Amino acid sequence: MKLHEKTAIVTGASRGIGLAISKALIAEDMNVAGWSRTAPEEFRHEHFTHINADLTSEKSVQQAYENTKERFEESVPVLINNAGAGYRGSMDKMPPEKWRALFDLNVHGIFYVSRLVIPEMKKAEAGHIINISSGAGTNGIAGMSCYCGTKHAVAGISESLHLELRDFGIKVTCLSPGSVETGFSDSKKNKLKPEDLAASVVHILKCTQNFHYTDVQVRPLQP
């Protein structure tokens, strides 16, 4: 896809991976609608528009989409479903409200956003949805059953959505990184940088139409 002057929605854009992706897309001359509950603290750019959005709320997502369409009159051919969170804790000690909150954000949020952009992509017979999953989406981790469950769901949703949309010329990619420097873990082990993951997103988007990454896993060389 040629990215010049196209518009992308990036969820969870206030910091970490989402902010890094937003900056990388802007560097490719894209316009970015950065969806999050709070705006980035120190980042302002003429091609970045913060859109207030609570990804756990269908009503909030609907309003965010309407605000995006009002701000950007052109179509939105790129969606980066990045917003997510994680909680540690064994299943028997996990508060039900935290369990539900994690699925609301990591899984239901993808549904709320994607269902709005897909009809427009179908009309254009073009578009690219990238869902950010995790290494936890293919592996179980003790003490993280809830988080792993949400990321396994993201992987399954992505594969199914790819099969649903490929005949419309729409790409769906599941990008699953290992440990990334986002503050999710205090571990001192070697981690990927958000900027490296953002570079992967740009590479995936810029591939020719008939070349498609469906499932991409990236890891630190030395964990």
C-alpha cells in the first residue's frame, strides 16, 4: 500500500507501542487519528489528531468513529488495533471485575472498532487491519491465564477475519511481539523497543497488494 497522505486509526495511541506506531506512520506522510482515553503528554503534530475513546465502551467507540470521520473526510484504509492491558494473577485469585475488564479492552475493543471500519473498506475493496497480539497469544504462561486468554482470542479473531475479508481485497495481520519496553513488566530481561515494532508495522503496510503477512511473530534475539 502507498501510505502517502492516507489516514490511519491507531488505538492506544497515548504512549508505548501505539504512540511509536503513530509517529512512524506520520513519518511516512500519513494522517493519524490516535484513539485513547488520554492524549499523549508531550507529542503534538499537525498530522496527529487525538480522538477521545474508551475502547471498552461500544458507545464511546461509535462516537470516536464519528469524530474521526468528521475530522478526516477521506476514507480510513488503515486500522491498527493496538490498545491493550495486562494483569498478573492466578485464576483463583483474579477479581472477576479485572477479568471482565481485560476481555472488554483486549478483545471486545477490537470488535467494536473493526466492525465500523470494515464496511468502508469493503466498498473501497482495499484496506489493512493490523491487530497487535502477543507471544502470550500462542503460549500459556503461569499466573497470566486471563491475559493469555485475551491474546489467544486476538490471534483467532485475526485469522478468521483474514479469511472473511481477503476476497474484498482487505488485509488482516496479527502481529505478535515478545517482551516490549512498555512498563507492563518490571523484568530486566532484554526487550524489544516500541520503535522497532513500529518499523515492522510500516514494513507490513508497505508491501504490495498481492504480498500479505497474515501472522507475524517478533522476539528479542536474546531473551
